[in-house]
Amino acid sequence: MPASTLLRGSRNAARLDQTALSSRAGDHQSDISSIERGRRIPRVDTLERLLASTGHKLISLPSTSPSTIDVSDRIRRHVKTGDRDGALRGFLDFADGLAREPGNVRIALTIAAPLKTGSLGWDAALAGLVELRLNEVGLPHPEWVSIESTRAPSPQTPHLSEYDLDPRIDSVPTEFASRNVLIERGVLASV
């Protein structure tokens, strides 16, 4: 995960703006902005200090699967450009990655709240997927999964175009249906 995404995700999770983080960390706001925009790559000790100022740590995981922050950033970029297929591919890569991982790594990859994707449907779908994959192995959910903003206000099919058939409600996992996200279980099958 790039330092830019890691820092922005940690800062957002701590509900800090760049000015508040700069005050806490003793850095200039412009330096934080440069890191978050990917224009500056910080040294490891600088990144560790900035993350510590948000209440987070830099850790290494035995995994190459994307985390919630990675995939939400990927989906956000595709939503911004109107690339529905790219957003779906990122979502399915995340679904496949979580399915491959043992329980402890699933927890580590999903513990941090995702970035906002710019789509209530995709935000809710990420929460539903994390809940589903953790339920499969009997693990507890991170706190962010249970907050109300992880539920779409009306039924959503963020992965479908106007040419696709409507999903069959009886094929939508409870973890998605409870969030008004209509993604059938078969969509999550690895291809």
C-alpha cells in the first residue's frame, strides 16, 4: 500500500484533518498534503511518526491481498472516472483475496475503516463483504462495519449496468441485503 493511501486512511479513521495532524505530529500541513497526494515519499521513520500521531502503527503482514483501505482507494478512483467495471474488478479482487486468507490475516486486512469511495452502494458493499468473509470463519467484525453509514439508503446494485438483469433477492447474502446492496453470492465466486 502506498504511503499516501496509508496516511490518508489512518488520518481519516482518526477523524483528523491535515492541519490537526500537522499540529499533533509537529510537521507542516503542506508536507502531509504532499505525502497524501503521492508527491513526496516519506522515510519510514517519518511515516511511523505520522501514523502514531493518528493512533496507528505500521506493520507487516504475511499477505499480498489488498486491505480495506487499498480496495476502497481503488474503487474510489474508478467511481470518479465512471469506470463501473474497474470498480467491480477491485471489489472482486478484494473478495477473492479475503477468501484465500486465514482468519488472523482477514482481521488484519479489514480492521481499518475504508476510505469513502464516492458511492454509497460501494461503501455498503465493502462493509457487507467484510462481514460475510469474517462470518465465514466465525470471526468478530471491526467496529466500522456496524455503523449506520455502511448501509445504503435504498436498494443498490453498484456493479450492474442498465443492460444487466436485476439480481434475484433470494441469492443475495444477508450481509449485503441488510445494507440494501443487491449483489448475488454467485458474483463473488472466483473467476
